[in-house]
Amino acid sequence: MISNGYKISVITQFDGYEKKLKNIGCQVYNLFISRKGINPFLDIITLIQLFFQLLFLRPFCCLTFTIKPVLYVCFVSRILNISNIAMITGLGTGFIRGGWLTILVEKLYRYALVKASCVFFQNPSDQQLFWDNNLVDHFKCKLTPGSGIDLQKYALSKKGNDSNTFIFLLIARLVWDKGIKEYLKAARQLQEEFPEVQFHVIGPSDVQNRTAIPRSEIENWKQEGVINYLGEVEDVRGKIAEATCIVLPSYREGTSRVLLEASAIGRPIIATDVPGCKEVVLDEKSGYLCKVKNSHDLYLKMKKMYLLDQTKRNEMGLIGRKHVENKFNHELVCQIYLDTLSNLQVKT
């Protein structure tokens, strides 16, 4: 967008990555926001900050991501008469868990998205769910292939046939909704049969999320010795290349960034047969799909992958690479955004 003449301001909770945004020419403002749960007092503070920030910036258009920013910026931009493009990057815990929180989030979405200029979805299942529940008008919706993947940055890396170390790797925020409990159970079962297999986990702990895994649980992993927790890694390309197979038993995704990265690098995948995963994995071709919340089925798929010849696993990786080249190139996503912004300019 910058190379196309747009000036970019980013309002986000600072976490270290704001430096990179500044380096490429963005103005960056710190956002006070609680990403965990619903506290009316804290959320009102966030709304007030967004109101005055957008009143000061008066942007041509707001581009929003993740549930709270999508909802709150929709409210504020509606008051200030600012165009707004919302990206539904996933349904989050509120939808996955059900109950009163799901009902509340649906009502908020229904009200907030009325005035949205455009709503992007990362998979057709999420889009259909919003349609079925009358949360958004059909004509406002567009599908994108996730956030896309930079195929030059995530280059193909073939796994050597002479490698003696078999590594299953899960990369995710440490929340239960990523299927980490199922991964742990499957790993325990598989290690009893094949003690030489390694099971790694990469991802941030102490996450602000209602299903965050407590630090005590992670310490138990270390004591037990089945899972090797590697902490948070800024650039995962090297770890993906070292791994034999990437595993993500998530309960639901928008479109999994990790699976796109793994496919681009050429690693076979085991993931759940759920929206956001099943679009990336070609079952029995680039990897295996397993049943959601089913540790035994995950174990069977992991065992099946382990017993394959490395040549076959490399073939799976190549198929996955071709799939993301054809369907998930990040240039496709960039062009969708640029075309949408251009159309908004014409209308205004």
C-alpha cells in the first residue's frame, strides 16, 4: 500500500513488532486493549481512545483485524463516517465455546458490520456461518486466501533421506483451542511405541486468552519429558525446515498461517478437518486430516506419517508447496486489498 501511494497509520498494542512497522514508513500508535475476556470498564477506555485517535487521524479507510478491533473500530468509524474494511481472521473462543458469549458476539457483529464498506473472510465456512446467522449482507463479503504467504521468503527446503531424527512440530499460541491437549496425548501414545521420535512445541506462553495454558502445565511437560517446549521463536523458518512433519490439531482457524508456512517450505502436515485447516491440507496428498478433539485419531495419523518412507513425505511436501503457490500467494491478497481500496476511492 505504501508503494502505491497510501500513508499508513497503525493503532496496535505494542509488542516489539511496532519497530518493524516504523522502519517501513508507518506511523504507529499504542493501543490500550484487553485481549482477554470482556471487562466493560477496560473496553470503554479502548473505545474512547479509538474514537479520539480516529478523530485526530481522519483516515480515508480503516482496515481492521481480530474480533475486538473489528467490532470497536466498526462502531467508531460508523459515528465518524469513515470507511471501514473488516477482516474476519477467525471466529475465536467466543464462537468455538458457545453459550452466552457467542450470543453476545453475534449481536455485536450484527450491529457493527451494518455500515462496514467490505468484510473479508479467510475461508468459506466462516463466511457461510455469518450469512446463516444474518450477521452481514452478502454483497459486502469477499473471500481471501488467508493472509497469503511470501513464497520467496518461505522457500522450499527438501528434507534429506539420510536424516535419522524424526521431529513432529506444533507451532501455535499456547491455548487449549489449538489442540495442544490432543497433541500431548497422541505424543505420549506414540512415544511408547517409538521412543526415538521427538515432539516439539513452539509458541508464546502467558497468552491473553480465556483458554490460555497455565505456566504450571508447561513446567509439567518439561518434567515428563515427552514434549520439548522451545519457547517463542521470531523466525520459525529454520525450525520448520528441521522438522519432519508439522502438526496443528486446532479446533478452528481463519486460515492457518503456520500451515501455509509449512507447506511453502515443503513439509507434510497433519491437521484437523476443520475450517481454516482443511483448505490448506490436501488429505492423503500433502498430509493427513484428523478428527477434531480426537487424540486417538491424531495418534493414528501421526503413526501413519512416521511409518512412511522419507521419499513419500518429500512428495507430500512438494504437493503442498504447489498448492500454496496456486492458491495462497500473498500477492493475491495484496491485490484484493488494493482493488477494494481503489473501488472505495471511486465511490467517494
